[in-house]
Amino acid sequence: MQCRYADAFEAKVRNKRNPLLARGIAAAGNAIAKAAKPYVDDAIKAAKPYVDDAVKAAKSAADDVVQGTKSLYQNITKGSSVRNIQTDVTKKTFERNLESSGFTKTTSNGVTHFTKGNTRYTTRNYSNQGSRTADYYPNGSRTPFSKIRLGD
């Protein structure tokens, strides 16, 4: 096994007209490379099962990914009001997505609440604009961070 760094250094030193030093350095570099080879080979063998498992897991995860449909997500905020997002996702689909993401559903006075940790969403069949809407309350906030205008 040749050490390419030692060979390059040998060529550089040889250009300075010191062939004895160049050969000594190259020999030392090649001896080090030869001595290290079994350890490098052992490390590669030891890592191979883990690399194979990681590749298998990545392929499996890629197989599980299903291409979803694209949804409209448009910021329609006007002035200094709460952030308003327009989407074409229906209320039913929006609620189903929250439940499948681990949110707990409760209903009170025509308003549906979805809670997961300190995060909360509410959905209603009405808003000031007349459309179905969802409000997003992050981190235990008492006021909505954004209003999501849902599709029909």
C-alpha cells in the first residue's frame, strides 16, 4: 500500500535535490500506511452493519412517504390585524388532520377546540367574513396568533 501524501512529499523534496531525505520520508509514510491498514479495514467492517441498517431504514422511510395533495396557503392579512391565512382545505379535512396529528378534540358552544400540550386550535362554522375559520394559539397564548380561513 502506497501513501500518496508521502509520495507527493517525496516528489516535492526531490525537486529540492535531496533524494535521500525524500526516500526516507516516503518509506516512513508507506510504513505508517501499511501498519494502519488492518485497523482501517477493521473499522470499516465494524461499521458496515450499522451503515447497512441505516440505509435499510432510510429506504423503508422513503417507501412510506406518500405524495400528498398541494393546498393553497396565502397570507391575506390587511393592516395591523391578526395574521390571516387563506387555504382551500375544508374544515372537515383540517379537523381530521389535527386529530391524526395527536390533538385532543372537545366541543363547546359551536366551537371545536383541539389541544396538544400548550398548542391550541379552534374551529368554527362562521367568522366576521362569513366563512369557516380556525384560530391558532401557540404556547398557551390567550389571543390567536393567526386566523386560518378554511375552504368550503
